[in-house]
Amino acid sequence: MHMKERLDGTTPPDNNRLRLTHVKKTAAGIPAAVSSMNHGIRKMGLTKTVRTLLMVNQKDGFDCPGCAWPDPQHRTSFEFCENGAKAVADEAMAANVNAAFFQKHSIEQLLSKSDYWLNSQGRISQPMIRKKNSSHYEPISWNDALDFIASSINDMPSPKRGVYYTSGRTSNEAAFLYQALVRAMGTNNLPDCSNMCHESSGKALSSTIGIGKGTVHLQDFDHADLILVIGQNPGTNHPRMLTALRDAKKKGAKIISINPLPETGMQRFKHPQDYMTADFRTTQLADIHVPVRIGGDAALFKGIMKEMLANGAVDLSFIDQKTIGYEQFEQSLDQFSWDDIVRDSGIDKNTINHIAQMCSNSNATIACWAMGLTQHRNGVAVIQEVVNLLLMGGHIGRPGAGVCPVRGHSNVQGDRTVGIWEAPPESFLQKLEQGLNFSVPREHGYDVVHAIHAMEKGDVDVFVSMGGNFLSATPDTRRTAKAIQRIGLTVQISTKLNRSHLITGNSALILPVLGRTELDEQKSGEQFVTVENSMGVVHQSKGKMKPVSNMLISEPALVAQLGKRLCPDALNWSQFIENYDAIRDLMSLSLNGFEDYNRRVRESDGFLLPNPPRDDCNFNTETGKAVFTVHDLPLVDVPSDRFVLMTIRSHDQYNTTIYGLHDRYRGIHGNRRILFMNAIDMSERGYKTKDVVHITSHYEGVSRESRNWFVVPYDIPQGNLAAYFPEANELVPLESTAHLSNTPTSKWIEVSLSTSENTDSEEE
């Protein structure tokens, strides 16, 4: 394989044998426990596995580097899930990606390797540089690497030509320093992973309830009558959420799962720890599964609300006192016919009426959602339909009720709270200036999609990525790869090898940092960092494991070292390296809600950030009231020879990190180029299981092709398809984004399928 064949950034062909097994009916249980231990023992040995897992999500331990689901007040000794155990084991691997590794493997050779292979090579042990036109990375000292970054940034004709990306793994302290440095340099170019996931949630909620976050505590699940789980797969993406759903179910809550795919985690659940008490029972979670068509959620909610209105299930007292826009909203429901609602949603009227009755009977409803709602053209609007539904019944600001956008990464919400934001409001910037004591820019910076467009135009000289895998997380892989290669210098601040290290600018740096599990010792002693979970609780995280390499530095220290070189007079950067309390003292002065930070975060469970809708049923909108909104139904029809494709994760995957090749719950093993398809659609096209097809996406007259996918029958609505990312990201058009949030529409891709007589199928 020639290097130019993979410089398009796409994943290499997957020649592994595909094996299919039965779809699982129960999540977690013994298989999850076995999988957790196997991953740990294989990557860090038995003793280290036990020691490390006993520290995950404990009050004196470290926050799981996986999802942002909150910790219960009364924690068990095993406060982790299967995917959390995988994330921890992954981080604890030996530091085998070193100078010898890169001397052995050229970038051309590495480009031919799978994402799974790249990740499985171990931790990165030392700073590396790829010099211009070089075929290999080679070692570089920390001082030389940081000097090179500083000189490259200082050589830019404008600070706007630098882009500074952040993933949700970054701690509050590192993220705060990072954004302070970037703003001290004169730009708000701070795109982050939120732009590709819950940006739609933030935009939808800020304009309707006055805050871009959820409004529930974990304890609210114990008081809910009804829980809606919409466009979300907790069993794979947030497994600890299943425990909260199980406990709510035992207390009498009803649960409705709304998703094109029936996900195992929403069917039956067995907590592995139950076996210790000889409890062998499983819990049925969802009372009803609603297989909505991709993009049909808005129509479904319109139908539910029409029927609730007919039932008189409206809290008029709450509406009169706490909301505006209800009359226009109520009148708007008349324009949507049941024929349109049933056709667009794919759900019959009787089922919709049944769901509406469940909503009408509930005195406390929680609505949870994830990417299944946010990554659509109408992502903001459909979330506001969920808000409308809750406002009708007064389900905000009361126990057991509220909105619950479930964040996908461990500190993605915290990073936004402390300033990783390309378009912050004026009130945030004014408070920030008071604390930092220097002026910060007002002009909005690039989000992810706008950053890629700027790269395409040659308007970016330096790109710095604080964690993450930018290339594999973003849409339109070929265009993004080509755009990245127009940059002068790309910098990846990382723990593990990924494809973003291989598709680079003219020069490239890899800077290895401490992981969440590792001891961080500075001049003043052992340090801790803080994170914010999905429900607004800020708490400590302190690694205790010996670092896998003595050449790793912490992210706060790295940012402070850059600050000393780039903006030496802006802040006293050295103090931030010596003691992270100094960072938190500055955050106390610069951020609303972080007053007396160092004392409050040392309390047993941390502290809860202010949330007016949840705390006092107050809404920080222009009128001081929650807002009903009116939206048209999105167009969901496509030509008869085309389908709608959505991207999904496998069970052995977290975001773009591939831990293994088993999607156990869906019965897929060994191969990731899988196209899930309705069996009737397969029959009508003459496809058989494991036939190989090519997928072409279509948007505004431009086509993108991805070749060699195995067709697998699955319980998915007719006309809909699903495939794993990052492999399918090459099909997501860069220009196809959600209105207002600019989030790529990874859950709505119009595609056609074709076959080739020259393509061989892998048979068992």
C-alpha cells in the first residue's frame, strides 16, 4: 500500500473474518465482569488491575476517564462499569510507543494499520517530532518541543491563524489555563468535542430554560414517575446509568426507550455485584421500546403532545406563572395531521396515544437524550420539542423531573464551564477579565466545522489538540485530512497513538502527558485535578499509579510552560506548575459559581454548581420565564432508491478509541465494516447476510463513497441503516450541519448502495 492511498485519512480495509452471534437480551451481568477483568489483566496484569479498579470513582481516587455519569453518594467498592474498566486498563498500558517504535515504523506503515492496532501499541513515552518531509517521527526534548511551538505561534501574522482544540478528557485546571492562554494570545479559536455532540443541547436549552445544562440530580431518578430515554444507548455508552434506571424501576418508575435500534441495555439489566448477594434476577428496564424512524422524533413528540393536550394533561398553573409562548405553541399543534405524524415517525397512532397516556399520568418526568437527537439538521428544534413536552406538565424544578442531556466524555461539560468555548457570552468574558486582570477578545472564534473550513482555505498556521483524535472524530474524513495537511505545525497532546498523529501538518509534534490514573507530583507535593460530571457536580480526581514513563508531564504544567514562553507577562505561570491550588484560586476569581473553590472542592463529594431552573424553578431568559417554541416538521423523505444512514459505536469502543473487535450485545465479532439493515430491505434488494456493498452519500449534488461494507440484518426501521464510526465518518458531509449549533449531522446521512462483482465476501 502506498502512502498516498491512506493520506486521505480514511481507515484501511478491514480484512478480519466476520463472525455473527445472537443479539444479547440482557446487559452487563457475568459477561461484563469477565470482560472487565480480561481487559485489565491483559493490559496491566492481575495485581495492578485490582489496585487500579478499586480506585475508580472513589472519593480518594480518580475520576473514570470514560463517561460523565455522576457517582452515587453511597458508593460501593466497585464503582465502575465494563467500559470504564476498559478505559482504565487502556490508560495503564506500558509505554511502548517510544523512539525505537517510531524508528521501526514509518508513518506510511502506520497509516496501513487499523485504529484498533494503533491504540493497542501502548502509551506514548516521550515527546516526538515529525520534521518537514520526514517519513518517521524522531525524539525531541521537552524544551525544544515547547520552544518550537512558541516560535511557530509567534511567527503567525495574526493570532486568529492558530486553532486550539480540546477533548472532554481534559481537567478543569488544564482547560482553564488553556483557554486563558489562548485568549491572552488574542483569539477565541477554541473548538472542542462539544461542537460535535451536545452543542445542539446547549443551544436548545439556553434559549428556552436559560441554562445549557441538564436540570436533574442523580437522586431525582429515585423520585421519577416516568423516564424517557431518547436517542441513547446507555448499555454501551453510559453503562452506570443502567443502575440508576434499575433503581428507579424498582421504585415504580416507568421507562420508555425511543430509538431506531432496540439496544440491549434498555431491555434487561443485571448488575454484576448482585451475584455477590446471591441475587440472580434480571430487571426489565424499558416498559416500551419505540422504534422511531431516523429523523422522526419531532413528529413523534408532536403526536404525543397533541394527545396530551386532548387529555387535558397540562399544568396551567405552572404554564401561567413560569412560561411564555404557550398559546402560539398550542395553536401550532393543530397544523400537524395524524397522517403526517404517523408517516414521518414510523409509529402508529395507537402506540403514540399509549405513550401520551403514560406522559399524562406522570407527576414527575425526566427526559434523557444523547447523540440520537443532537446530530440532526433539526437537532436544536427537536430538543426544544422535548422541552415543550416537559413544560406542558410542569416537569422542571420539581423532584424527579427535568431535562437530562447525557454527556459522553468524562469532563466535556466541565471544559465548557471553565471557558473552552469559541463563542462565550459577554457576561462570561466580563467575569473572566476581572479574574485574569487582562482584556480578552470578543470576536467569536472557530468551532470544529468552521476550523476545518479555515484549514481548507489555508488560513491556519498552527493547530494544537489537547487530547482527542480530531481527524477521526470529525466529519468528511477525506476533506478534513486534506485540510489538516495544509497547516504548518500540528501538535497532539496525547496519551495513546491514534490516526491524528499520522495525518499532520508540514511539521508535527506528539507531546505525551500523564493520564487520569497516574500520580502527579509537583514542587509542592502530590496534586489533584477536578472535573464536572453530567449533572453539574464538581469534584476531585487524584491519580495514584506510578507514571508509565518518567518523561511524561501533566497537562496543567504543559500549558503553563507554554504560557511562560508565549505570554510571560499575562500571568505568573510558574506558580501554576508548582501548586494547582494557585490555578483554582484564579478560577475562583474568574468564574461564577467557583467561589472559594479550593475549600469547597475538598469537601467529601465536591460541590454542586448553581442551576436556577433546578434550584429555584427560575429561568435566566430575557423574560425570566421558560419559553415554549414552535417548529415545523423536518423533511424526512428521501428518494425511493436511497436510505438514511446513522453512525453508531460498537460495544468495544469509546468515542474514537477502539478497545477490541467485539460488539457483544449486537452479536458482531471480528470486523467493523458492518452495515446494519432491515431484513425486508435486504430481501427487496436481493442482499444476503455478509454480502459486500459500497455506500455513497449524497448532499447538494456532491457524492462521497465508502467501499466494502458487510450487510447484516438487524431490527431497524425500513429505509434506515446504521454503521460504526469513525469508519463511516467519511460519508458525513462537512456542510451538512444542525441549524444554530453547526453540529455535523452524523445521524442523518442520505445514501445509496451498490455492489461489485469483483468484491469477495468473507464467509465463516
